[in-house]
Amino acid sequence: MVIAASCNNSSNQAEVVNDTTKNQTTEMIKENSLGEEEKSDGWQLLFDGNTKNGWHVYNNKSDGHAWKIDNGTLHLDPREKKDWQTVGGGDLVTDEEFENFHLKLEWKLDSAGNSGIIFYIKEDPKYEHTWHTGPEMQVLDNAGHADARINKHSAGDLYDLIASSPQTVKPFGEWNAVEIIANNGLLEFHLNGTKVLSATLWDDNWKKMVAGSKFKEWPDFGTYKKGRIALQDHGDKVWYRNIKIKRL
């Protein structure tokens, strides 16, 4: 009986050791870095945690001094505002353009904060803002911002076009994990591990939705099939990290 108990204990200890090893392996993948499996799978890091390399302000050569590197995050520090944006800020866009992609990142907001993740942006001086061409995944403090009371303006929504469901956003000050998958016109949004939205881009239904939204004023909105990705400056404190993408 003693020997049997000893064997069982050894087995249990081995399981604990194996679990601990797995956890340690996971923890060894630092913030703003890629694991070996991700690298071999074709993932690309868009933010290294230390610089703004690979990013610039939309329609501007500046990297936006109001966008700061803060403890391994890209942080918008809106100390001075003009209208709804930050002085020295602006929407931060990728240097590269992407067509079919799987984007992952994390964000958190200050109380009553508002921002967005905008994609398929055509950068051209004839378009004043990123959202004149690019659709947006809303980033919002649902509990504190008035926009959450407007249909299709809550966190995780395809802004002003499709409402997300279920609501899985976390309170302000907590990190939210996002995935945006766009592949040959099929679009999916995931928020905190749950798929909250799916849509088809560029078909007749898409054109009808755009025509019934605020974006009807901009005829080229939602028409581009390749473009830059932006982190929106909406004049509120926001933090982004672990920004990575895989071309599909």
C-alpha cells in the first residue's frame, strides 16, 4: 500500500511538473514579442514595445509626439486637445498596407474613453481622415461613454454599420484582446476570446449598409481592398500593446 501511494504521488508530481513547465513556457513569451510557433506560422510584430518604428501619423511624416511609449505600450497622452483630437497626435497608421490579414492586439482605455481600430485605409491627401475610407472596430468604455447608448457605436461594433454580440468588453483600465480577420471579403471581429461579429465586405448588402450610415458622405468609404491599419486618436487616453499581424 505504501508503494502504491508512492507511485501515485510520483505520477501526480510529474503532472504538476509538466503543467508548471507548460505555464513557464507560456510566460517566457514576453509582451510585444513573438513565440517560435508564431514566427514559423508567419506572424509579424507591428509594435516592438520600445519604438514607433513602422508607424506614422496619417497624411503626415511625423510619428506623433503625443503617442508615447509607456511601459511597453503605445499610449496616447492627450494633454492638449483641439476639437476632438490631440495636439501632436493624430491617427497612427502602419507604414505597410495589408490585404487579407489576421490582426491581434490588446487595448485599454481611461474612464469614458473612445478610440478605434481602422483598416483598409487609403492614405491620400484627398481623404482628410482615416475613416473617410477605412471601416472601424469601435474601442470604447461602454459604461462611461455616451456613444454606447447609440446603436452600432459600442465596443466591438463595426462602427455605425453592424452591432456586435454578445457584449464582452471589460471595464476601463482593463486589457481587452482583439482579433480582426479579413480574408477575401469575409470579416470577423473577436473580443476577449469570443466572436462578436461577422460580415461580408463589398457586396450589394455592404453598399446598402454604407448608404444608410454616416459614411454615405464619403463615396470611397469601404471600397478599398488593401490599405493601412490605424489606431485612432479620439482625444482620450488609450493604450495598445501586443500588436501583431499575419498575412493570409
